[in-house]
Amino acid sequence: MKLLFIRHGDPEYVTDSLTERGKKEAELLAKRMEHTHVDKCYVSPLGRARLTAKPCLEKLGMEATEYDWLEEFSPKIHRPDSPDREHISWDWLPQDWTARDCFYDRNDWWDDEILKEGHVRERAEYVWNGIDGLLKDHGYERDGRIYRAVRPNNDTIALFCHFGVTALMLSHMLGCSPMILWHGMIAAPTSVTTVYTEERRKGIASFRITSFGDVYHLYEAGIDPSFSGRFCECYDNEGERRD
């Protein structure tokens, strides 16, 4: 089975929609997806994901099933550097999150007082149960740290969602801490991350990422990826966000 994790276009977060640039990105994504065989589509309930999926679904002649666990992973916390402000739970300064050994542990990354106060583990388990339930529906049932290929197949499913929740799902499927993915990788708007099952022994499946955050449809159109989700390359760079 192949899974396509697709991030929404350049966002207008205030109105939960897309910028004009994001709408253009979504149209270019749709041209790419028009030539992709997809068996089933799923979408986050948030506006920016649904607006990104819409032109793709029209090109494919399909509808998408909506799941609320696909919405952006956004429990709120009070970070050590600014305890008077709320931040999303996975956005930390490097000097703070790297100082916590538990953040590198697949089993204990959530075992931090700040994350506990934000009920991060409970929300993460909701997402994990969601993706595991979906995979089970498609023939792959979680068994400890592997998946049983109960009904192995070569289907392709597309999930239109968000970077934060995608990293959380991938960390669960791969068996690693999401903190590393959240801070060490970025999927640009309308990027496509491709994940395949591997069944090296009959009935036992694992997952392998063959491409992360692919935006060739933007480069092909002569458009650079949006900066959304990234921070300044150099601290003094003008126009690039620091926080």
C-alpha cells in the first residue's frame, strides 16, 4: 500500500483558509494529482486542508472522507522561554527541547511536565488510534511495533492534512519520537510525502518513506515553495520569522 500525506497550501491562519499564493499552489497540486492513481482520499476538517483538497478531488472525480483526528496537532503549552504565552506543543526553541532527554525517546517524549499540563499524550493517542484504525480498515493491523498485513494490497490512499499531525503519524508508524521530526524536518505547503508498506516476510509489514515534502509540481511551474512552517535561515535575515 502507498500513502500520500499532503500538506495544505500556503495558509491564511486567521481565517483558516488559503492565501492567493496558496490557492495557486493548490491548483498546481491538482494538475499533478490528476495523473496519480488514488483509491481513497481523506481530509482534515480544517478549511485550509479542505480548500487544498477541493481542486484535487475535482480532477480525480472523487470525494474525501473527513476525520477530525487529521486536523492540525495543536495542544497548547507554556514554553520555558515565554511562560506567559501559549504555544503549540511541538514548537520549542532548540536550546530548550534538546536539553530534555525524554524528547528523544519514542516511549517517553511526552513525559515532561510542560507537555503533561497541555494533555499532549492524550491528544497524541487520539491521533495514533485514528491512523491505526484507518490502516486496519485498509488491511494493515498494528501488532506491537509492527503491522500485520492481514489484507496486503497495492492501493494508494491520500491524506490532505497538516505538517504537525503528519509528523506525529509518521513517528508512530516508524517508531521514533515526533519531536525530532517536528524540529528537524519541514513539509512545505502542498508538498507530498510518499510512504510505502514493505512486506519482507509474508504477513509482516513496516513502512518506509520514499520521499518527504516533495514539491516538484511547484518547481515545474517556476514557483519556489512557500516559507510557511520555517524560521529564519540567518537571524538577521529580513522578512523571515524568528518566532
